[in-house]
Amino acid sequence: MAIDHVLRFPCEVRKSIPEEKLRLCVNYRSTAESVMEAVRQKNPAVSNDDLLDKYKVGIRRMAPDGTTEQAPVTIRELFAMAQPLDACKDACTACPANTAARPFGCIAKINYPVTSQAEAWLLSRLPEDANDPGLSLLFKFLSDLKVDGRKVDSMREPRLFEMKQPVARRWGGLFNRKQITSSQILQILAFEGYIGPEQARLYTSLLKLESVLSDPHPPSSIIEQFKTLMCAIVMAGRLNAGIDVDA
């Protein structure tokens, strides 16, 4: 399970591979590579052939009657199912929508569970100064659109989130205190579905996302995955493209 996101930018790859097939193939290859990495970490001595042919992954496939079923396939079979990508892998090198910095990097994901470290990092990017104009606009935006984070909090169970409660950050004193929770930031970034170009430009401004394009690599893989989503939002605004987000 993951938060999947796709920056829908017209390109040469999409001219040769239909969108649905492209996403499936990228998912097959990504799953195969992730499983191989996980197995090698647990068993460094495993042979390449055993890894490809003896380890299986359950994927959803269409049955002859039109229903979907969970079918076990080997890692080698997964790579074979992703073979249509092979002819296009070099087309992504200079693409501005390649926010993950790899072939087909406009298609990416954030793996569950969302860690406490990642939630704290999201809030740490907000300004320290309670009077910061951008922070004031963010407070107003969250209030006006009633973004309270409850949509995210309702999903807080161990498979999806490490924490039962969101991280909170507070500004002001006893009588003018304001706060923003990690659930509110997560909601606008990943739990409201499609992000259009204008929305992407707004989020880029409100959350000061431009900086992620030049930030050093974060201390964990899941924070890196959130950074990739933020880069995609920045580029969506610049390229006048949309982002499909499926959490």
C-alpha cells in the first residue's frame, strides 16, 4: 500500500504507451525492484536466479470473467510484464517532470506507514515567526477551507501511520495561540485527490515548496518520498500540469 502520485505531463513516452498501461508497467517494475532489495537485505547470499524465480508477489490481475483477482507472480515475471518500458527508459533523462530523478520519474509513491519522523519533518518546514506573512496566509487557507486534518486522522491505524495522533506545532501565547497539525499538511498534500496547476502554484507559495528543489537529501527514504511529491507539486505549477494523487 502506498500514496501514489503521477505528474501528468505530455511526453514522448505517453505517445507510445497509453497512460493506464504506463502506470501499471512502472508499478510492476517498482514492485519487483523493491522486493529484490528487501530480500537481499535479509539474505545477501541469495542467487540472482533464486531471487527472480523463487520469490513471488501477489498482484491484482484481470480474470477471464472480467473480475479482478490476486495472483502470485515471480520477480522475473514482474520484470517481463514491465518490458514495454525498456524501449522508452532513456526518454526521461532531461524531462522536467522527472521529479524522482529516475526513468519514468513522473510516477512515484510514498510508502506506508507514514513515520513519526516524516510528520515532524513536514511541520519543521513551516516558519518560526508567528507573524510571517506566508504563515498567516496558511492559517487563513486552512481555516477558510475547513482543512482540519480529520480525514487523515480517521485513517490512523498501524498499517498506514506510526502515530495514533498527529504532530502539532503551535505559535503565539496563551490568548492568541494558533496551531497546525501534521494531519492538516498531509491532507492538502496527499489526501484530497487531484491537484490542478493553479492549486499546485498555491501550495508552492503557501508551503514554500520551491526550496525542496535544492534541499540536500533528507535523512530517511520516506522523507525523500515526500520531498519528491513536493517537487512534483512545484513542477506541476511551472508546467501547467496536474497531479493525480491516490492515497
